[in-house]
Amino acid sequence: MKESTSWNEAESIQLIREMIEATKYQVIEERFLYLLWGYGVAGAGTIHYLLQFHVGYAHPYLVWFLMPFLGMVNYFYLKKKSVKRQSNTWAGRVLSGIWTGMLFGILAAVAGGFARGWEEAYPVMIILYGLASYATGTALEFRWLKIGGFGSKVLGGLAFFFGFQYQLILLILAVLLSFVLPSHMMGKNK
């Protein structure tokens, strides 16, 4: 009876490893989403920065209205992929929970930005980008996501000590560090 328990434990560990590897492969295959959001947010942040602090445009924040468009691209991309997927692993559901939680956190920070000011909202958003990347990197043992996520959290903490002009720069650096760099490194690990 004891041998049966040991065998079942070994099988369980192997099954968990296989689920993590399957989810890791899925994340590598879908790194398009990291690139979409990383370059999208970095691009919008750069345009906002240039319009506000170099051109003097009165409404530079309008560039952020591109984000719902990226959200629709994200939604339809995942919808198309979910039709092809035969099953959803436990690790996949955990990651879905992490990123859905991050989405609602970002939406809450945006609402807070309208209510309390953007200097209070941007550091929180930067930290949330880092938290989701770090948690994903930890769950899937992706070194670059962990490094990028940690770096983004540090930049988010620093952002509390700077004015909005520098927070935009820190936001751009954070998404490049926590989304773009890791997704390019994922491609090298294929």
C-alpha cells in the first residue's frame, strides 16, 4: 500500500510539471499579447510625453483612448485562440486570474486617476504591471518575466517620489522592462 502512495505522489508531481510546461508553452506561443500591451502602452506614454512636454498640446491624454482598441484586439485574439484550445490547465486558470485581477486593478487606478489625480494613479499602475509579470514569471519559472516584473515594481515605488512628467518616463521603462523585453526573450527560448 505504501508503494502505491509513493507512485501516486510521483505521478502527481509529474502531472503538475506537465501542466506547468503546457502553460509555459502556451504563454510563449501567445507572447503577442505581451508585445501588444508593452509596445502599445510604451507608445501611448511616449506620445503623451512628447505632446505634453515638448509640443505643448492641451489634451495629450487623448492618446490613451487607444487602449480600448488594444483591449478589443486582445479580446478577439484570445477568443480565436480559445476555439483552438482543447483544454484549459490549472496553471492556465491561475494565470488568467492573475491577469484579470491586474486588469481590474488598472481600471480602478484609472478611476482613481480621474478622482484623485494622475500622480497618484501612475505609480499604482506601474506596480500592477510588475506584480502581474512577476507572478507569471514565478508561476512558470520564466526568469525574464520575474526580473522585468521586479524591476517594474521598483520603478513603481520610485514613481511616488517624482512628478507626472517623470512618472510617464518610468511607465514607459516599466512596460518595456516587464512586457517587451521578456516577450522577446521568450521568443529566443522557443
